[in-house]
Amino acid sequence: MDPLSLAIAGALATGLATGAGESTGAALPMLLRRIRERFAGRPAVPESRAQLATALDEEFTRDPAFRQECQNLWNQATGDGVANSFRGQAKNVVQARDIHGGLTME
């Protein structure tokens, strides 16, 4: 089974997506919404963690673009993505994830 399916199903089953705080921004609630939209109107909506993981796995196999969208949102929500935020005043601001080499600000 796809590890992404298991991870998302686990997060949704424990209510993580509905109680997401600022650390995940809008990514996890958006992921939940996209999954609900995808499964809306189906006769059997997955309820348990195992059912959701299986349904997601099948959907990801059927639609690789949907899997990629979910992967991107998952990465943002779990910190694998970059979410820079700045408030206030500053002479210089650098927002980055990984900087390899030097950085000089004057």
C-alpha cells in the first residue's frame, strides 16, 4: 500500500486534519477538503482508517495527478514544504528553506 495513503488516513482518522493549528497553515484542512470532494456522492464513504487508506490507494493509482496534489499538500502540512511568513518592519528580509553557500546582506 502507498505510504502516503496510510499517512493521510492515519492523520484523518485521529482528527489531526480537523484540529490543525497554525503550524500546518491551510494545507491540512485543504487536503481534507480535497479528499472529501473526491469521495462525495459515492455510495460507500470510507469510515475507518483502513477503509480510507485502501480507498486513497485506489484513487491514487487511478489518478496520479490527484496523488501528486495530495502529496504536495501533505508535504506542506507536515513541514516538508516551505511556509515562510513575515510580519513587521525590517531593512532586509530573506525567506528561504535551504541555503548552500554564503549569504551576505548589506
